[in-house]
Amino acid sequence: MKVDMEYVRERLENENVVIIDSREYKRYIGEFELVDKKAGHIPGAVNYFWMDILEKDDDKLYLKSQNELKKQFAELMDYDEVIVYCGSGITACPNSLALSEAGIRHKLYAGSFSDWISYDENIVETK
């Protein structure tokens, strides 16, 4: 269930693999970065902000229903493999839980973006 940087790098060009960036959109596109020395995302990654799995009710946050999560992640059903990451491995965990609730098998890149950028040869994309 847990993968490392080499595993992710080997799958960048595989169109049957989707890589999910769980950070907020502004960090994903490289508009700003509060934690890491580089801004942007792993090449080809798609953005599914982890807070979007929640709904608010009476000032409390709850995980969306299983049906709502299945709708939210429907596009991911077409892939053979799903890999999820974030900045440093923390906010990918709620997305991991939500993916599990939606019935989507996936793997976690626990080192996440902080690990990815620690290798000078790794490319970073911005949009």
C-alpha cells in the first residue's frame, strides 16, 4: 500500500496510472509554497484537495457519504493504479480514507512532495 519515490517515478509515463496530489490548488499549481523549497507538483499529477471530501453541517465537518465519494472520485475508476500524495504525507491520509470508502484501491506515496523535490533530477510541474 505504501510506495517510494522510485516507484512513483517509474509510473510517470504510464497512462493507466493516476497520481493524486491532495494539497490545496494554489500549492498544486505552484502559486505559493509554505513548506517546501520548490513549488508545484509531480508531473502528470491531478489535484483532489483533501478538504473536498468533507461536508459541513452545523459548523461541524463530516466525511461525505460513500455515494458522494464515489461520484467525486468516479474518474479514477478508469485507472489500473491510483497513487496518492500530499506535501509531507499527512493530508494524503484523509484522501486515502475517502478513496477506501469509495471502493478505490490505491497506494500512498508517504514521502510525498517533500521527498520528491529532495532529488534534484526530479521534474516539478506548475500550471
